[in-house]
Amino acid sequence: MALIILWDIDHTLIDNAGVSKEIYAAAFTALAGEPPKSAAVTEGRTDHLIMREMFLRNGFPEPDWADTEEALAGAGRERLGELRERGRALPGVREGLKEAAVRVEWVSSVLTGNIAANAQVKLSAFDLDTLVDLKVGAYGADSVERSELVDVARRRVRDHRTLPDNTPVVLVGDTPRDVEAALASGAHVIAVATGVHGKPELKAAGADLVLPDLTDTIGLLGLLEDLACG
């Protein structure tokens, strides 16, 4: 049975070891001409919203988004080596992505607040980029609000793959915003307590399924297969 899986990246697939905050600070500095006094607030927000709030909080007008995206992409490219050295793929992730990738009826991609260029950087740092179909993912430049990204991914999958119209979608993520984005768009959600939000917070946001991590590959695949079968 067909299934669309959308994986969050930061704290779901990888630990970025603080490099994300450094990317935002570097992009801000490149555009504002001085370092931010107030750091980026992330927690599942899109890059578009993170940077908008960061400029306003620091007393600067929001730049044109095209300039912001270019600055973010440049800062991400410059920190690939740093990310590879300090960060890591989270336990069980590689195995889970490999298993999802070999199921020909499934589409395995990403739904992330990162812009597409930095999603590529973060996954390629740990050789995960070839295990997902990035061309049909949804990214932080596609909408200010994360809740709109599931529908972006649905449209991209329809443009590139022939799947039944009622193909279920499942979002795998670590924040209440991931949960809310899935529920707002009629998608399923598997929450993982690998970020700063524990099981009670993820349950309170509406997640029925909350895993401690992605180390149980057989269990994870069983959940995904159940969702594919409806």
C-alpha cells in the first residue's frame, strides 16, 4: 500500500549540535552588518518565520526574503564541515530511512523548517540525503507557517509520482508544531521525544503515537505499514 512519509530533520533525524543557531546568527550578521543581540528562536518554526522574528526582536526591519534565503544558504554551506564534525545522525535514523527507501510504493521525503539548501547540507553531512526524495519535500521558504507545509509536499508528490489520491501521509517530528502541522492538514503523525519536548508535551499537542527515539526499526516500520494499510 502507498504511503507518503515526511521526516522532520533537526532533532528528529540529526543533532545539529548548535550549528543551526550559528547559521541564523551568521545570516543575520551578513544582512544587518552586526551580530544579533537576541538569538534565533527555533522550536519547529520555519526559517522564514525565524528570521522575520529575529530581525524584529533585534530592532531591524525585515529584509527582502530572497536576500535572507541567500544569506542562510551561504551560512549553511560554510558550516558543512563544522556540522559534520560536531553533529551526528540520531540513533536508528539511517536504518529507518534505508528501510523506508526500499519500499517502492512509499515516498519518503522531508518536511522541515529549513530552507531546501540547508536541508541538503544537514542531511549530506551524515550521508542521509540519498535516502530521501528531496525534490518532493516541503521547506522553510515554502511558507511562513509550518502548518501549510504538508499540503506543499502533497502537491509536489502528485507532480512527480503517480499515487492514489487517498494515499495517507505521515509526518515524523519532535515538536508540538510538527504535531499541529500534521493534524491541521489531515495527516497522521508519529512524534519522537528526541528534542527538547517530552512525551507529555507531544501528547498534549495531539500526538497519539510518541516514540522515545527511532532506534526500534522493526517497530517503526510496523507503525508505518499499519498507516499505509489504513
